[in-house]
Amino acid sequence: MAGETSFRGCVVGKWEADGSPEWVEYNRVLDWAIECDSDFESRGLNPAPVLREHIKNRDKGLRSYLRGNRFHFDFSNRPNRRNRIL
């Protein structure tokens, strides 16, 4: 979200703007993360340097990094696939 200074706060703001769904698909969270990082970069900020490196490298650490943020929503499960990791 514009003006946000923390990565987690930015992603949570996007989740809230999306209606605060109980679960969110990983690719949507990834889109939010990239949008947040782009906003920070355009303002000369880098509150999550490890995330920025994972985004630039598009590596497997990106998924682990996002999961480690403990957001207010679940993005590891889908309603019809309760035990499947995305």
C-alpha cells in the first residue's frame, strides 16, 4: 500500500483491500509481494532486502520467505485440498 514502510504491513494492506479472504492462493501473495517491493524500490526503500534478492533471482527461497511472514491469512491450503502445499 502506498506510504507503507514495512513489507508485511504492505502485503496485509493488499489483503485487506482484497476483502480479507480467509485463504489466498500463493500466486496472488507473490503478486502482492512483487507490487510491494516495486513500490518500496521506487521510493528508495528496502525494508526486506532478502525478499528483494529472492524476487530478482526467482528462486525457491521466495516461497519460504513469504510463508515465514505469518500473515493474517492462509495461503498454503485451498478449501478443497486441505493438506496440499501449493
